[in-house]
Amino acid sequence: MSGHSKFANIKHKKERNDAAKGKIFTIIGREIAIAVNEGGPDPANNSKLRDVIAKAKSNNMPNDTIERGIKKAAGDADAVNYEQVTYEGYGPSGIAIIVEALTDNRNRTSANVRSAFSKGSGNIGTPGCVSFMFDKKGQIVIDKEECDMDADDLMMLALDAGAEDFKEEEDSFEILTDPDSFSQVRQNLEEQGISMASADITMIPQTYVTLTDESDIKQLNRTLDLLDDDDDVQAVYTNLQESDED
């Protein structure tokens, strides 16, 4: 993966989310609800909520929308209770796919996810069937154009804050953390005025697979498009080797 631009892929994914007319706001709204339910409405005492708020701001969610979401989750007895569910399976040529969802109707979500897999000639597997091929990490991506700090200085700042790894890509810097250290590392960088293109807990493939068959690529994209259009789906991870042109 040396020299490969992860930022190009992140920009591509963000553009797709933006084009989905508020899908990203729906995703973040549910994450706010989960964070408040788990740790309370005060960001000062809820690191998960702090992380979601930072994610919301990086996606240009208005402050009043964030505050309304927190208040609704904290004070509305009739607020929807979302359940976190994860699906694992295979796409064409054995591409590994992990789907994370927040849902108020597990049966609906399960049916939609299964349909997305089958329409792309894939299939749902048993829990754990592909997740062993991924590492759960905190991932912070910094756009080089938005960062005035020297690469070595940024690396030392990140490592001192508790990061595990630092990589320089073509147009970005990537910082990886243990999931438990992610919130503190992100907050330390934020306090230093570092602008982040993305900051989230993610699943990173240990190895990547390249698809060359046009039919396989078309089938996989069909599955990913259907999952992307589903409001219950929060995140999709694959071990597909994406090109910078994607």
C-alpha cells in the first residue's frame, strides 16, 4: 500500500455520501443517539459523544442540528432506540465485506443487507467469517494541503499523543491508533489546531484483493451501491484494493 492515496478514496466516499442528500447526517444522528444513550449528553464526560461531535463538524453538520440531536436522545422518552448490528460476508471472487448498521428494526435491516449481497452475487456468512482478516483501528487522515506542520513534527506529536503508527501518503498523512486510545489522540491533535479530513474507528484489511474481471467489479459495485443507499447502514468495509482514480 506504499504510496497509495487513502485520502483519494475517502474523498470519493464522502462525495458519494454528500450526493445521497443527507445520508451522512442520518448516520451521524444515529451515532449521536447511541453515544448519548451509552454515556450521557455531556461531551465533557462522554468521549464517544465528543468523537461523534467532531465527526459531525468535519461533515459540516450545523451546531444547532447537533444540539437538537443530543437533547432529543437525552430527553425524549419516545426517542427511537437503535441497535448496533454487524453483518459479514463475501462478494464476487471472495471479496470480504463487513457491514455495520444502526437499526430500529433488525428484521428489515437483515432482509435489506441480504438482498444487497445476493443482487451482487455475494452471500452473507456467519459472524467472524471475514472480520479476522481486518484490524480494528482508530484512523485519522489529515489533508496535506490543510496542514502547515512538518511531517516529522506531526509524526512526533501523534506518537507522543499515543498513536501506534504514522504514514505519509501522496496527498495526506494517516495516523493509526488502538481503538481505546483513539479519542485521546484525536482530542490532542484537535487541541493543537490540526485539521482532520476524517477521524473514525474503522476496520483495516490485513491484505488487499484486486478485482480484474469487469463482471465481478460490476456485481460488487451493485452490492456497495445498495448498501450505501440504505439508511440503516452506517459503514461498509471491504478488502478491495481501490485505485486512486476511484
